[in-house]
Amino acid sequence: MTLTFTVSDEVRAIAPGFTHLAVEAHGLVNGPSDTRSAALLDDAARRLAERLDGRAPHEDPRIAAWREVYTAFGAKPSRTRNSAEALARRASPTAACPVSICWSTPTTRSASPISSRSEARTPTTSRAGCG
């Protein structure tokens, strides 16, 4: 399946530097966490803790910038947190299935929201827009 992603002018006005990237993965098998997936998440949590250096997640410049974008399109970032802030707020990310590790590890490491979608549930055209 070929996916097409576009970003609306409305989003570009709110967040002119917004970029997106799609990664397609095949052969991922979901199941219980194992030592390898747990180690990846533990490493990401350690790097995040170093990045935050004792600060609350919302004080991190990247997370604060995403909160501003969420506010600009009408969301309440204290109630509807982006994935980076939600994961950072956990004292320690919990063990997760290997498929979840694919998005939670880079999200935690980069303090940038990343999401995953099942091909079966993703339309062939996806648009980042407001409302």
C-alpha cells in the first residue's frame, strides 16, 4: 500500500517548522516484552533522565514547544499530552510489547512525539490538520 501524507496550511501556519517522516516496518511480531526490548526502553529512559536533569518534562524546550503547538490548535496540553510528554511523565517507562517499543523508544529518547499506526487501520491518505 502506498501512503500519502500532507500537512495542511493551517498546521504550517501554527508550526512553520513542522516536518513529518513515515517509516514502514514489516515483520514486526507483537508479544510480551523481552530482555532486548526492555533494555532498549531502559536506555531511552536513562537518556531522557539525563536530558531532563531533574526538570519536570514540561520544562524541556522540545516538550514545551510541542505544548505551545497543542495550545495553538485548541488542545489543552495538560489534559491531552503529546506522546513525548506522556512517556516522560512516567517515573520509568513500563515494559511494553516489542511493537510499542518501536515508537516509545525514539519518542522517549528524542522528546519528540512519534506515533505508530497499523496498516490495516491507516487510510491511504493521511492529513495533519486542525479540528
